[in-house]
Amino acid sequence: MPLYALDSSTWFPPVEEAMEDGLLAIGGDLSQQRLLAAYRKGIFPWYDGDVPLWWCPNPRFILLPADIRVSKSMQVLIKRQAFRFSINEAFGQVIHACRTSRRREQDGTWINDDIEIAYTNLHKDGYAFSAEAWQNNELAGGLYGIRLGNIFFGESMFSRVSNASKYAFIQFANNLQQQGVCLIDCQVYTPHLESLGAKMITRAEFCEILRNNI
């Protein structure tokens, strides 16, 4: 498959043209118009150095809010309200924490200045959302992503306290379900999200769900 180089337009090649690892295109920018056009097609950016890379993997890792799996230990934490849960109280803190948190399974982060600025602007315009877990008035964990229609595209999450990000995710998924969101895009496999009920579906299935719900 060819690797497409993007120009100044917001055009993207068909997602079926992606390479085996999901890489579809390179270049372009993170303008709001381009980002929204990408997400509507199931495409998301990661960075390699200073260059944005655009991905649409097959299969796709997703979670249906109605299918979220809550362990007994998490049920106990939720019942006793171990954390205070909030939405959009600290988007800037959440995305910056996702950028700077060290992760055992990763050497670095794809979140750079361009990502942080672009998604903060999306948040200001009502497209990007954060969910937070607080403990003793301190931000303990959280996540952020994009919502379009009845789809939520998860981008990143972090924890400073054990179970904080999982707590925020479960509460947020329940909130999204109440609002009619039918799918949370988890992008690529992680055991953490699999334990919560995330699963693989084909890219074709994923894109069909997007077409019917955005």
C-alpha cells in the first residue's frame, strides 16, 4: 500500500488504503478542520518527531459503554466514593498529565506542544472532553478525548493514584451511555482496557458505526 503525503487541504485517502499496521498518511497539520475530518473517518494522529502520522488500524479496539465490566474491587471503590468524579473541570491539567506521566510500556509520548494546543482548542470549542478523578482536592487521574455525535474517541489517560484513571473511565462511560453514546474508540489494544470490556472489531464494522452515529 502507498503512504500518502497530505497537502494543505483536509482530504484523506480511503482508510482501506492504510498499511498493515494502520498507518495511512503523513504530514499536514492539526487544524480543527483537519482533525474533525479525520475523526469522522476513523483516523487519528500520532507523532513521529515533528511530523504528524495518521492512522486507522484494522482491527479496531473499542468499548461499548453498555458492556463495561466493573470488577468487585472497583465496585467497592465506587460504592464508597473513593474519588470525586468530574467532567471538564481540568482539561488542561489532564492533557498535560497524560503528556508528562511516565508509562512502563512506553519510552515516550506522542503528545507534544502541537497536540496539547490543538486539543485544548478543540476543548474550548466543545469537541474535546476530559474526565477527572480527585482525591483530597488533588487530581489523581483522568482521561481526555473527542466526542462527535454518539461516538467518543478516547485519546489518553493517566493515574497518579492506583485505580484513579479506571475509576474516572468507568464513571465517564456510564455518563456517556446515559447521553446516548454507543461506542468508545480505544484505538489500539491495551490489557488495561480489555479488563474493562474493550474488544476488537473490524475496521469496516467500526467505520459503519461511525457513519450511522456521527
